[in-house]
Amino acid sequence: MPDLDDAYANGAYIAGAEDYVARWPLEAAAFRDGLGARTTLGQSYGPSERMALDLFHPEEAAKGTLIFVHGGYWLKFDRSYWSAFAAGAVAQGWVVAMPSYDLCPAVRIAGITQQIAQAVMHVAEQTKGPLSLAGHSAGGHLVARMLAPGMLPQTVLDRVTHVMPISPVSDLEPLLRTSMNADFKMDTAMARAESPVRQPAPEVPVTVWVGADERPVFLDQARWLAEAWACDHVVTDGEHHFNVIDALSDPASDMIRRLTTAP
């Protein structure tokens, strides 16, 4: 019987967790409506229906592009939940791209990684200037994987100014001991191959971000990645797994400052 299900359960330990999940798509729809013509919705970047992304544009010429990859344990959600979290970067003059991707068990996690690489390359082809990547939870894993050797063309990687895995899953081996692996269908070799902690430390600036009130395993996962890569590690007081991304909506937040400050 899997023995880490409780350790990796977030909602059960967050007061009002169901309210977050109900609120996100409503706030996202309101943000899209408010932005009006400065949205580009459902742009395809690959052959499957879920391989599509939304773009949110600033009022003036863009200073750069932030790509945000959502979480959900590679099992749920899509881009339509997260649009409002583009507000901070858009206010700072950046385009924000938010992709959906196919979910397990229809695909393996390694397949999702390849899809996000396709999304990043698609965005890079359409834009100029700096790129930054942020991802939450499973999305934190996915943006960290973009820094693996050979994952992105060097011409794209040279444009990446910052990568921010937020509450990431950086070592997938513990997930073998959860019931979720019935959908992931991972063995040890697959889990290790998809674990960012086993990648070489990247040259791109990275900030691993996590809330101090998260489950202990997520504090561990963030620390493991920060130690493996010897990169910045931010632990924010009073934040848990669901509200740690709220700072993305605030143009004055340190999170947005790091993501939208190009060298």
C-alpha cells in the first residue's frame, strides 16, 4: 500500500482549499475579459487539443515574455484556471504565455516535459527579447526540466534570464510510493530520469520559491533542488501551497521583480 499519499496531500491541510479551486477559474475569466483585445487564446503549439496556450499582452511594446506552467500533479487543471496570475508581469510590460498540456495517464510525465519544451520553443519563435519561466508544483518540475542539457536549443536557452520553480517536485522517486503512481506508471529509472535534482546545475539564474507553511515534503523538495543547483532559495512566511503563487498577480512583488528583471 502506498505510504506517502498523506505526505503529498495539500488540500487536506489548507483551510478553505476548495474555495481556492473554485475561485481561480472565476478570477481567470474576469482577468481575460478585462484585458479584452490584449489576449490571444487557444494558440496551438502541438498536435493534441490540450497542446495550446494563451497569451496576455501589455499595453506597450513587450519588454520580454514570461512563460507560466501550471501544476496539478500532472493529473488535472488547464491554462484556463490561471490567467489572473499573469497580472503582475503584464503590468510590468511583459507578455505572459500560459500553456496547457496533456495529462497523465494519457501520457507519461516525460511526454509532458517534451510538450512544455515544444511550448517554450513555440513562444520563442514568436517573440523577441528575454524569456523567463515560472511553474508551480508539477509546473515547477516542468520548468526546471527545461534546463536539462539538450532540452531546449541553445539559441532559446541563451534568451532565458530567470527560471523560478515554485513549490516544485524536484525528486520524483518518492512519488513511486503514492497511489498517484497508478496514473504516472513510473518505475525507478523513469522517476530518476525526470528528476531535476539529478540534472547538472544550470548556468541560468534560478530561484526556488516555496511557502513556509507548506507540507514538509514540499519544503524538502524545494531545499533539495536549491542545494543540488546551489541557487537562490526563498521561503516565504505565512504562505502555503495554494497561495504561494499570489505574488504573481502583484507587479510590485519580489517574485515579479525577479522574473521581469532582464540583465
